[in-house]
Amino acid sequence: MRLKDFIKRDLNNMFYREYRLRKKVRRYLAPYYSEQAPAAVNKKKIIIFMADGRKKHGGLADRLRGIVSTYKYCLEHQIDFRIHFTDPFELEDLLTINEYDWRIQADEISYNSLDSLPVYIDSSRYPEADRFFQLRLAEKMLGKDYKQIHVYTNMYYADDEFGPLFNKLFKPVPTLQAWIDENLAKLGNDYISLSFRFQNLFGDFADGDDVYSLEEQAKLLNKCIAQVRNIHEMHPEVNKILITADSASFLNEVSKLDFVFVLPGKIGHMDNQSGQELDVHRKTFLDFFMLSYSKKIYLLVTGKMYKSGFARRAAKLRGIPFVEIDF
């Protein structure tokens, strides 16, 4: 292991990371709490996953893995679990309860600092050490004696059980399910999926700082389309390949291949869209569920493309094969 990685991973986790997270809580979350706020009315302790816009929450995969990990903690410790997901849209507009009722009304949430504790648990790029840190901090902070624990997190220590836990919590609302069914009818039962995450490399998506030059964009486009053709040749048994991406210009080009299927709708990112654009977020959920119905999912990454967890977690919904290709 390189010394640089050891310092960033192990020493950071041991001596600095928890302090830094507490500092963020004091800066971004604690100002919303006071002893004068209405007291909590719940009798039993509850833990609430929070996505209320008071800090950046990340994209759909970040939020869902945080929800699932928090839910797992609550199951193991027999604590009531709730979700307060209001930014940039109401989660209940797109997902509804399945086997567990996670709903909570806004007036049931207390910001009294004597009754409620805000907690922030983040993620790093060192999965094994990160899971250990997240689990240790969850045990320490979520076990505190408050009536309500408000959790802001994208932790993923429950990733191995993501699919079963997600499916206990959620199912699509009828309008979203109808859209899924409509596109499944068009695609059929035998399709594979390819997922690309460019951020802003093509200059058409407000996420990420890097934008490729026109020459670099052309090279990237050709390289990606060549990979699409190669994978198609590897799977003569499928009629269609579903492709999801965060670049409209890429999707416009790749959809010219007669074996490619691209889903309808406007592309967006949850941390960069207003609450008025529900159709944008509905499209994100459509991509997520449609990926999960495929026979196999490939995540393709090259150059400065982002290694997203979106497709990986879609594969976990139904336990389908997932392959990452660095090319």
C-alpha cells in the first residue's frame, strides 16, 4: 500500500474523519436545532433518513444506499425507521411503501436539540476500510439516547443486502410502474444494458468540472460506440441493448444503431435540479428500474468518465450479473 493511501485511508479514519463530520454537522445542520423548538411527540425512538436540502445529498444511488444502510441498522436494533425525502422532490411522488411503512409527516419531526440529534456519515473511495468506519460510526452515533436521530448519509455498508432491503421498503407508484411496463413491452424480456456516466465531458450535463475539447469529445464518442458494437457482437442472443447515460448528445448518436434502445425523458441529476422538475426525476427512476429488468448490466468507463454506483445498485435489485469494463 502506498504511504499516501495509508494516510488518506487509515490515519484519516482513525484520527480526523469523525472530527470533520462533526464539524460539518455543526456548520450545516445544528443551526436548525434549538431547545426552543417543539419537543418530539413520539414515545419510541425513531431514526429518520433525511434528504431535505440542508446539505448536498448526492444522486439517486448515493441516497438509496444511505437509506438501505440506515434501514438495516434499524432492523438489527429494533428501532422504528422513517424517511424524510423532500428535496428536490417528494419521494412519495415516485416510490410508495411495500412491506414496511417508512412514511413520516413533517410535523412529526422535532428539531428540539434536547430530543433530536443530527448525524452525518459520509463515504470515501476505500470500500473495505470505509465500510468498517461507517459501521463503527453508525453504532456509535445512532445508538445515542435521543428520541429522534436524523441521519444524513450515503453510507453503503449494507450493500450486500441492497436488493432485498430496497424491495422491502419500496415499489414504484402506479404512474411510474405504468411507464416502466410500457417500455418493457417495447423492449421485450431478453435485453442487456450498458450504462455510461460522462458527467460534463460532452458539455451537456451540469455535473462535474471537466469538459472535453471538441476533438476529445469526438474520440470519446467513437471509442464508446465501438464498445457498444463489441458488446453487441458478444450477445447475439439479444435483440436489443438498453443504453442509459447522462449525456443527451451521446444518446442521440448511439441511438442511431438499430439494436440500441434509449428511454424517453429529460436527463437530470438530483443535486442539480429544482423541485419543479418531477419529470426529470421520474426519468432517473425509469432508468434505474429498467436497468434492473435486464439480463445483464455493463458499466463502461474510460478516461475521465465517472465510475457511478447507479447501474451497480440497479443490478442488485434482482441479483442480475454486473460487469464493469475499463477500456
